[in-house]
Amino acid sequence: MNPVLTSIPPYLVLAVAALAVLALPRRAGHAAAALATAFTFAQAVLLGDGGAGAHLATQLFGFDVVLFNVDQFSLLMGVVVGFLATAAVLYAYGSDAPTWVTAFALIYVSSTVGTIYAGDWLTLIFFWELMAVTSTLLVWQYGGKAVRAGYRYALFHGIGGTFLLGAVVVHGASMLGSVPADEIFLFAEATGIHASATLLAAIGIGINCGFIFLHTWLPDTYPRPHVAASVFLSVFTTKTAVYVMYRAFPDGGMWLAYLGGFMAVYGAFFALLQYDPRRLLSYHIQAQVGYMLAGLGLATYVGDFAVTGGFAHLFNNVLYKSLLFMAVGVVIYRTGVEDIKEMGGLWRVMPVTFLVYLVGAASITAVPGFNGFISKGMVIDSAHEVHNYELLLGEGLLWWLLILGGVGTFMSFIKLGYYMFFHGSATLNPKDATRFQTVGMALAGGACVFFGTPATYGYLVDLMPFTEAIAPQLHPYSTSHLTESAALMAAGFVGFFALKRPLGWLAHRMPDVDAVTYPAAFYLGRGSVWGVTELWAAVDRFVMDLVGVIEWTAMHPREALARAGVDVEIRTGIGRSVLFLTLAAGVALFVFVLS
């Protein structure tokens, strides 16, 4: 193995390229960025052939850390992150993204890659927090409404990072005595996070995953920044969180699987109510992450096949979700419109974008021949396996949740495509995608097709963990799978056109939880600030009044005693006064020395 591949962490290359984007002319800077992301992709591909192991191991604060950990999971993430980041850089160049957008995006990708290749919890939490900071900068760069959304985004991720840091501390304390003290944070020395840190880790990672009620930062933030920034944001934070969830809970858990199932339904339902296209896509991030978490959680009963399905869906989602954000971004970039009801008829004037949208929509809805069909089928098959077990919430519930989420996904993308490309008269006459936008979309779209066709989906399986174990069990193009997909498509078409009017009515009357949580947090915060400041003011007034009373008493002792009803002569000579002062000073000095 070439030592260069194992001695250069890709996140350093990406960080240097981010500086180059700012220092060089726009074209040269974006070329440097594309080369850096392509290096990340190529390195992961080449390391897959015998490069696994712990590299750049050192010590931090007396603990062993691994700055570049290569295994089947980190390599899988490195491949898809490097590939997609290259496509996103080309798309950003074609979308006239300011150099600051690309620079912040590259630093964000760098911190993502650092999290992926971390070999211990200390390194991971460092890059995890850095990922929150860099992605916030990417949001803020656009200004306007993105600034306030960015503050809310930062608060969410700051809280999540604090919970995860707490979990890491509890994990370290709980591991003392079971492994050498300097090795307690290494992934190799423990199977996931310690049981005592389960709740803290689940909340901390769950915020980035978009758990229900912890998800509102997703649809609030991703529609706000530059369209090129949304492409980067849409795939890295949440997918890295799923990866970290596996690191924390490699044995899964039905609590995680059911939570994923409810996320699939919740996200698809609220996506159906949206008319801002990027907000609609953001809700589907939550829904699709639900399928991934369901796969990871089902490891408890199904084992490696479910985990592979979850990671395959993660891999595929990075491709088709970014592709959908690219297609929608082109429409917004060319028209300046961000309400799908004001679009319509664009398929005639934007045929390339329309074709790309069809590929992305077919992939996310698991149409046969596209990559989502392979991975979503694996997760649903895994859920079907739990029919053999008596579960707390009843047999088959998880499977029905995933099926219902699938129907909602079909309905959502029929709605999005209908309103953007067909509905109404073609009052808009924009140009189609730019050349570099097309190149970026072609890379992502081509991968969606390549990893989904009957002839080539095996390459997707080859990239996955546990390939040898699960390959014989995988038959995606069986009659039952094709029938199930046809039934989902039919239900989606019928459901949308039958419910189009009620959904439109409900869209204006069914707010998400942020309609309550954001005002509540605002007024609670304002009330807390008012309470603290008023309490401080009251204490300050009391102290100043007390000082005033003491000062007046010292200046007018006779009058003070008289007001208190004491009639005594307090005059004394100079000698006695000096004695009293000396004694008082001595007592004060004695107390000071004792303290």
C-alpha cells in the first residue's frame, strides 16, 4: 500500500483546498476544490484494497487517539462523501456560488470527513463540533433570513454536541477498570457507547439525525442559504449522524428501529403539506433517515443484513437527495421562485432539469432500475423478518410504518414534479441548467442509475459491509419486490390525486411543532433574561440602600440611636476612640489571616 494514502488524512487536503478557493481566482480555486474532493474519493476507493487499519495513532491528554481510522464503514462513507462533494463543487461553480460559499462548504466537508475517519470518541467529538460550526458558517454566509435560521441551527447543534460530549465523558468514566486507562475511548476497545451513556448519546446524535420533535432545524434551515450550499448541507450532517449512531449502537435496538419507522411516516406526511420545494425535500431527509435508522435498529433481530440495508440506503440517499436539491436549485436559480404553486410547465423549457428530477424522484421513491429500490427493499425486507417475533408494539407494525412512509414519499414527489413541471400555464420561460450544473447533476444521477439496474447493482453490494454474508440473501428483482413496488407506485398516484385538495386545505392548518417550540423558546428565553436582570437589579438596590443606611448611621450615630429609642451618651475621648479603632483593626486582621 502506498504510504501516501495512509499518511495524509483527507480532511487536511480539503482544509488546504478551502484556503486555496479564497486565495486563487474563482475558476482555479474551484478546480483545486474539485481535485481535493476527488482525492478523498480516490483515496477511499484505493484504501479498500488492503488499507484497513488504524493510522496516525497518537496520544491526547494521556489517552490513545486514532486520527485516521480505516475500516469497511469509514471507507464506505469516504467513497460517497468524496464522490458527491466533487459533484457538488462543480455544481456550485455552475451556480455562480460566491467563493466564500465553496470555501465554507469545503471546510464543512473536511470536518465531516474527520468525523468519518475518527478512530476514537475524543477525535470524533472534536470533528463533530467542528462540523456544527462550519455548517453554521455556510448557512450564515447567505445573510437575510438565513442568519436567524442559522442561529437556531447553531443552538440545536450546540445542545446536541453538549449531550454527545456528556455521553463520551460518562462512557470514559464507566470504562475505567475494564480496559487500560489510556485506551478507554478507542472504538477498537469497546462495542459501541457504554450502556450508562445510552440516553445522552441517543439525544446528542438524534438531534443531528432529525429525531421527531428534535428535527425542526432541518426544514427551517436548509431552504434558506444559497442553492449550492443547500446541496452540501442536505447530505452530510444527517448521514454522518447515522454513521455515528452505528458507532454508538452497533448492535441496534428495536427502540431505534421503531423511532426510524415513525420518522419515515412523520417526515413524509409533513413533506406532503409543503409548497417550498427545498422545505419539502428537507422533510424527506428526516423520512429517509428513518429508513436508515430502522435498518440499524433491526440488527437486534436480523443482524448484518439489516445493517447493510441501512448503510446501503445511507449511501444511495447521499446521491439521490443531493441530486434532487440540485434539480430544485436549478429551478430556483433560473426563476427566482420558491413556491411551487407559482411554477408549472417547466418541462418544456428545462428538459435537462426535468430529466434529472425524474431520476432523483425515481430513486427516492424506490422505482425498479434506480438505486433506492435496492436499499429500501433491503430495509423493508428486514422489517418483514420481525414478524416472527412477539414485539412490544405488535407484529408487523414497523413494516407497515415503512410501507406507509413509502406511499407518502411517492405522493410527495408526484406533487413536487406536478407543480414544478406540469401544473398551470407556462408563464415562466427560464433557461435550463448551466454546463457545470449539468455535469454535477450527471455525476450524481448517473450513480443513481448505475447502482440500481439489474446488471450493475452488484457494485453497490460490493461496497457495503458484510458483503460476503449478505450477497446470497439479496434478490431485489424478485417477483414479490417488483409487485410491492408497483403497488406502492399505484397507491402513491391514486393517493395524491385523490387527496390533492384536502392536502392543500390541510397545508395551511397543520403546523409542525416549531409553531409552538420556537415561540415558547423565545418567550422563555426573554422571560429568563428579564427575570435574571430584575433579580440582579433588586439585589443591587437592596445592597445600595443598605450601604446608604450604614453610611448615614456612621455619620449620625446619636440620631440613629434616638430613632431606635435608645437614650445614651456615646461621646468619648480621643484615647478611648483610638483604642476601639485599634481593637477593631486587630480583629479584622486576625480574621483575614485565619481565612
